[in-house]
Amino acid sequence: MRKEQIGGCTLYLGDCLEILPEIGKVDAVVTDPPYGVMLGSVKNGQATRKKQMNYEDFEDTPEYVREVVVPAIKLALSKSERGFITPGNRNMFLYPQPDDMGVWYNPASCTMGRWGHSLASPIFWYGKNPKNVAASGASSISGHISDVSDIKNKIHPCPKPLKFMRWAVNKVSLENEIILDPFMGSGTTGVACIELGRKFIGIEINEKYFDVACRRIEIANAQGDLFRQAV
């Protein structure tokens, strides 16, 4: 296991099922785990989805979601007050029942499902909203986010726009709280946490993605309050 400390961010390279038991309580889980949709997989020598990357350390299968992702999510949620998870459409019923549900409506990033194009993805909310929903009129649904300029040169198979992860982090947490992402990927949740004044714990099993996350978080941390987002 490798551990990096960058400002208020603690980053672990390794298997989240092995690392999570060593982590203490956090305020919220914010994560975009693998969806189990054979992303970038190869069948009979041909990619099942053209122009898609493979995950480098595992097969993106429903079995992986059932045997690794869901147990990790359950363990992470046991350490937190709240949770925001994007489970994907196809295998979302494998997850613990959420306390509420929303959607990410984003036609600019639509994918092809078995019955046609999917223009929205589910959001699972766990725990109690930390903000006064009645007073703010806040929605559990994230609207159309078309700005994906921050992920156009991606090296990760399934990156999320920074704008979307800022919305998620701000929605589920308060300033100075600790956010846990057991499937950190290229570190977008960590960057959002820095910009919003949250502490961050991230876990990633792939060293290449981990190194990218470290670089992105180092840059965001160095910029400090210069690019701090108003909430």
C-alpha cells in the first residue's frame, strides 16, 4: 500500500476492501464506482464498445460489482453519515436500498443501453441531507451539464466532469467535512473537495490512475483559495 498526503487530502494506492477497514469515521461518501457494463471489454478479439478504454486491473462485469464494488460501498457507508453514489443503470439493484434517489440528466454524455440511448443516470442518496432543503428548495436531480472540457483528454475509462462532482460534494456535505471516495479514479472528487473546502480520503487500485489523481490534486492544492468555489 502506498499513501500520499497532499494538504487535506489523504490518498491510498491499493485495494479498497483491504484499506477501508483501517479508515476511521468520515462525514460522507462520494463515489462513482464501476458500473459492471463490460466497459471497454474484448470479445472474440474485438472491443465490445468502440473508442472505449479498458479498466486496467479488473473486468468491468456484474460479478465484479456484486463481489467487490457493493461490499466496498457497504463498508464505506458504515463509516459515514451520508452518501452519494452513481451506481449506473444496469446493476443498480445490487446496491443497498438508498434513502432517496435522484438522477443525473445529461444528454451531452448519453450512452447506448439495451433499449436505446440513456440520457440520465441514477443517483443514490444515503443518510440525511445536511442542509435545510425546505428553505433552499434544493433538488436531488442534477440538470444538464454539457461542459466536459476537463475530461476530453481522458486517460480513465469513465471520468466525470468536475462541475458535476462539485455539485455532488456541495450537496452531500458541509465545509471542512471529510469526504471518502473508495473508487477515486483520476481524482475528480478530490479536486472538487479542495475547491469547496472539504477534506478528502481517496482510494485507487490502479497506479497509473493514482498518479494522475495525485498530480491533479497537487495542482488544485497549490492553487488554494485562488480558485476556491463559492457555495
